[in-house]
Amino acid sequence: MSHSSKPFCLLLLLLCLSVGSTHAQWSPLNLTPTDRYQEISFPSELVGYMATKNDLFDAAPLFKTTDGGATWDTIPYPIPAGYTTELELVQFLDAQNGYLIGTTSDTSMVFPISESFMLKTTDGGSNWTDISPNPALSSPLISFVDANLGLVSGTEEVHRTTDGGMTWDSINIPDFGPFFLQMVSPTIGYIGGFELVGGTVQTGWMSKTTDGGITWTPLSYPGNYTLFRSAYFVDEDNGYAVGENPSTDLLRTTNGGQSWSIQPLTQMFGEELWFLNDSTGYLTEGNEIWKTVDFGTSWALDLSDPQNRNISDIKFTGNIGIACGANGLLYKNDLATGIDVAPMEHGLRIVPNPVSARGSLIIELPNGISGTIQLMDLSGKVLLNRAIDSDDQEITVELNRQNLAPGTYLAAISLSNGHFGTQKVVIAP
């Protein structure tokens, strides 16, 4: 290792440790409590939607925020007169286009029978269209890739649409009883859960599609599990799954489910799973949220709700995380807060900042000095690595070629003269 590379290695080590250990706080959000905040969908860091469940004789509200959860408004949706509703799932592809799944019950009946419904909006919830598949959904799951291709499932079958829910095709999957469904791309997706063998014995299963959900192939995995409770894939190849039998393991794949490694979860059983990248993720357990920064090898308690309310959903968009649950539980985590960085100095400057995701980032440099610049996300993952030549006066990074989502990043620069610095870089939409 050359002498000039040592300061930069030390800088990156300290920076990654700071990012990994900084405890960005989960802060409670104030909203009139309902029986249960069921699921959230944030198409951007500011715009989000939340489906709820309510008491037996009321319509469960659908909430919308346009300021990152600071304030919320109720969004009306069509309900038959005299009926109550419970909202199960919500998914918005952007601020305007979204889907809502729930159940209705006729309150005039002594023993109300619940019927499922599925609605679609193209204007942010101002108007809704009924696109319910037939047969009706029970214990539904939803995963839309874009405005046209999407899958929904119940306890008996999967429905697939290529026209935004106007028409549906039923898809046969040999094993069934799904607990998770995720389309990672227009072609690649994963589904899994459990099935009953002979009506009594329970066995876990996972399947994969490579043709957009038309056909599914069972995945092999080590061990013998009765249930795969949840799973999350960062991309087509890298993913995690939570398996039970009766203790809980975290399974990890780096090749699209061809092989899996196993890490026992000794501190919790695990419920909802979400990963920011292939190394950093979150796992809920009752009223707690746990975090890993080392591919699930170790976990640290990140949140414990003091009112002991169960968490039903957790999701991240950019640097913003939202968790919701029972009795009005609602928390927000801004990963961009609480990170200390060494100031730029000695002629180093990054402009403009903030910068548009479609623009260019310019790093102004002192003359005659070589070095290295790296751009990282807030989990410490290196996204860009560029060498600095001694005759460079500035370096231009065209962000539209980097496919970086809007949010806060860290730039770390080390020069051959021993000087270095870090700076937050904000990429705007």
C-alpha cells in the first residue's frame, strides 16, 4: 500500500463506521390513532399513502401525505352505503398512479360476510376505478412493476394483468399459501409461503418467475422450513428470506435463488423485511425494529416502541423510512440526519449542491495533485469510484448515467498530498 493511499483508506474506514453506527432516530409522527395502520407506500420521500383497518362499524380511512409524513389528509374512495371497510394493501408507482385492496362488509347483516375489492387511481386518489379480479382475493398480496404489468394473489391463486388491471389472467402455481410476492423487474419475480400437505403437515416453499409471472419454478434451499414468512430482493440476484421451523433463519442468495446461505436469527423470529442494499437491512419483530449492516450476520435493536404496539409494515424510499402498526403506531427515520463529515478544504469544492438527478456534479480540485474520489450512499456502499489525475482541475460526473435515485449521498475525496474531506451531496428529482 502506498503512503498516499493510507489517509484515504483511513478516511473510508472511519466514514463507513460513522455511517453504519450513527443512530438515525426513529421519530414518532402525529396522526389521529385508528385501530391499525396496516400498510404504507411512499413513491417519493415526500408523497406517501397509508392503508388502515378500523373498528367493525366504520370505514377505514386512506391517508395521504405530501410533506414526508408531517401532515396527513384522508383520501375518499367508493364505499357502498351501509358498509364498513378494512384496507389491506396499498401500492403507488408514483404520486398519481396507485392501487388499493380491501374488504367490505354489510353492517345490516347479523353475521356480515366480507367481500374483497381492488381499486385503481391515476390522479393521486381523486378518482377510483374498480378493477377487482374474479374470483375475489383472500389474504391478498400485490406487486406492480409499472402502470401495466402487475400481479395480485390470494390464498388460492395468482392473478396477472398487462393492462393495469382492466383484465386479469389466472396463473397456476403448484405450491400455495403465499406470504410474500415481489416482482423485481418486468421479467423476474419471487413468491413464497407455506402449503398444507394432507391437510395437516405444513411445509415452506419459494418459487421464481423469469417471464413476468406467466410461469413459476420452485426454488431449492437448504434446511427444512414450515414457512417462509417474508422475503426481500434488492435486485434480480440479491435477496433475503425469513424461514421458520420452528426457530428462525435468515436465508441469503446472491445468484437469484440458485443457492442460499443460512444465518440463524437468535434475537428475534422476524416478520417484515426490508433491505436498503445488499448489506444493510431492517427486520421487524412485534414492537421492535432490528438493523443489520453486515449482510444479516449481526443485528442491533434500532427501535422498541415504548407502548408495546405491534409493527405491521416498514418501507424505505431514498433516505426516508416509515414504519406503521397497531393503535396509531407511526414512525419516520431520516437516514440523512446525524452524520458527521469532515469538511472540504484546500481548494476542494463540489458544485452545484443540491444537484438535479439529470444534471452534472462538478468537483473543483487544486492544481497538480492526484487522488481519488468516491460517492457512497448513507449505508456506506460505494456507488462511484474515480481516479484524480495531477493535471485535472475539475471532474464532471454526469448523474443521468449513474442511475442514482434522488436523496442524500456522501462524497469522499483523498489527495496525494495527504489532504482529504467528505461532503454531503443532495441529488434532487
